[in-house]
Amino acid sequence: MRTARHSEIADELRHQITSGTYEPGVQLPTEPELEAHFQASRNTVRLAVSTLVNEGLIQLNPGRGMFVPVGSIPFTVMLSADEAGTYRSGVKTAGREPDMRNFATRIEYPSAEIAGYLEIDEDSQVVVRSSERFIDGRPYSLQRSYYPMDIAKDTELTNRQPTARGTIALLRELGYEQVGTRDIIRMRMPTPDEKSFFKVGPGIPVATLARTAYTAEEQPIRLTVTIYAGDRNLLSYEMGQVPPRKPGGDEITTTS
């Protein structure tokens, strides 16, 4: 069965974008230029372009043209259990530039879902520490960590600045030794705020990773929810005895 012409054009354009022929930020040929190049009708070219817009590989800027989104360069995220220190050091080790912005601390009552993760009542307050994370100036992730009030009260966890030594070390000092974590990953479409932050086009999902940290007594001491854009992240886990990962590409060992 012969492939539809607009699919053939979309396949060729997709290959040119993902292979780097058209680099992030580069303006693509106009519709008339694509019509001439592919010897196709306007409707056929528009169907091909629409396919790649929905995949997040083409961004339409009214009055300016079509561009390859700058967020299309992928990061390989090797997940670890640490906090901000690992994020910064991991990104720098990969030769990239980390940046954490809009760090905030607040106290709130948890939703039923958050309370369920932490095994607390919805009437029990939590301390929430949130931040926006960037790599090379491009939006990388949104992160929120939740701490039960009976753990966080009158500690550095309520400070308005990040903890330099990391919250795992701080929790250990407070008598809460983290011995294990449970991760739950969901894929969904972004909220309007997430779509604006990540600058993603139509059809691009986000991955939400909820990591609950536990003590040896099986007490939940922290829930960290990290949101990643689906067009620029590859989540990679290693379990058991595996050979060291060979470096290459945009691999970054960082935190979830």
C-alpha cells in the first residue's frame, strides 16, 4: 500500500529536523518553497506541516514563518535520589549550564493525592519547596517537594533559599535517614502554565515523576514531583549490576 504523499513529506522533514539538518531556532522554508521542492499541492504541504506541528517539531510564528523549536534538543536524564546539588553538578559535568529560578517555599494543606503519598491527613499541613530549572537557558523541569509539617517545622526546610548541602543530608541530620524511594511516572497533556513554561507546541505531553522517599521504618519523609517536557527528555533507569554507561550526546546525570 502506497504511503500518502503528505506522510512522505512529513517523514522527510522530520528526518531533516531530528538529524540536525535544520537546527533548533532555524527558520524553515516557506510553504510555497516546500510546494516547489516537493512538487506537491498547498493542501498536501499543509497536512505534512500540521503533522509536525502536532509532534512539536515545527513551531508556527504568525507573520514570521515556521521554525524548529529551541526546546527540541534532547537531554538524557539519569535519575538519582539527590537534590539540587546533583542537578547542578550533573549538568556542569555534561558541559552544560544549570540555572535554578523562582525558588519558593510555602505552607499549605495537601491535596488528597499528596496526602496519600505522604500517608498523612489532608488536614495536616506540608511545607512545599518549588523551583524552575533550566539547562543552557532552556526550560528543563518544574519541581515541587512536599515535607510533612511534623518533620519540617522549625528547620531549614522552611527557609526561602535552597539548602546548600541538599535536603537528603539535612533530613539525615534531623534523624530521618533516607534508605529508599518509590517512583511513579505518568504521561499527560500539559496545563496552560506548563505549556507556557516549556514553550511546547500542540500535541506534546509532559511526564510527571512522583518520587516518595522512605526511612528504614517505612516512614514517608518527602514527596518530590518533577515535570519534564516530552519533546526534550529521555528518562533512563539502571537497576542491578549493569556496565557503566558510555558517555555521549546530551547525557546528564541529575536529580528527579
